[in-house]
Amino acid sequence: MPKVVDREEMQHGILDAAMQVYVKKGYHAATIADVAEAAGLGKGTLYLYFKNKDAIAIAMVERHFKGMEGRFMAAEMPQTLDAFARGLTQTMNIPDEHARFIRVFFEVFGPSFASDAFSDKVADFFDRLGKHYAAQVAHLQSVGEIREDADASKLGRALAGLVDGMILHKGLFSISSARYGAMRREAIDMFMRGLAV
């Protein structure tokens, strides 16, 4: 009887192995054979799951941003400006292991941003995050918590950029938790003061 393989589980195993290889050798120096060996597979078997190295990179980005999306966009619709600020604070309060991954992400995938397919996947995440924040801003406008003259769509995208920038700073520059907390509070406070009625 043939062995039943969980396709998704196998893909996750390949992605984990690929990350180890890319960290060790660099994305551009690594080969499909290197990834297959690290995953304990033959190259032919690996090709059943991913057609090439770019497909692996895109899948890694999708998995990373899918996890972030679940964490960033899971909160309930805020009913007050203070609740909105608390949600942003929680989103930007990333664990140290996530912060460490950011530097690895850019070391491994930085050159891949030249690929339209790769950069489109990343841009798509921030578009969705911007729309998520825009919906929250529009809701808070409807209940009188945010100025009516504010452009919810532009503010949503600006908030996505603020969140991204703050998280990147923590990860890329190894900012201490205390300093990062102070920066986060100041950034959110400044943004909220501009939104208040």
C-alpha cells in the first residue's frame, strides 16, 4: 500500500528546510538540490511540490505574511480611539523571535524584491493591511471618534506603513525593548492626536 503524504505538511517541511539552506548559503547561491537534501528528499520529489526556487521563495513569503495577517487583522472592530490605539500597540509589540526573523528575511530575500512576483506578494499584504485599518478608521468616523474630514483610505495605508516601519526598525536595528516601547508609544500617540475629534 502506498504511503499517504499530507501535501501541506510536506510543503511546510520543504519551506523550513529551504530557510535553513538560504540562511546558511544565501538564497542565490543555494540550489534546488541543496534544498532537497536538507528536506531529506530527491530533487524529483521536491519538484512535485515546487516547480523552482522562485516558487519556494514566494511560498515562504506567503506563509510568513499569512501568519502576520492572522495576528494583525484578528482584532475586533474598535469602538473608541483608545481601543484603536491599544490594537495598534499590540500589533507593533512583536516577539523578539519575530524581530530576529526580519533581519534574516532581508538577508535571504532582499535581492528577490527585484522580482515582480515576489514584490507583488509583499505589496498585496500591505494593501490588505491598509484596507483593514481604513475600515477601522471609517467605522470610528461613523461613531464620532475620528474627524470626518480624514481620508480613511489614505490613513489606513499610512498606518500600514507606520506599523511596517516600526517593526522593521525593531528587527533590523536590534532596538532594545524599552527604547522600542517608548518609540511605539510616541508614534501611536502622535498619530492619534492627529485623528481625534
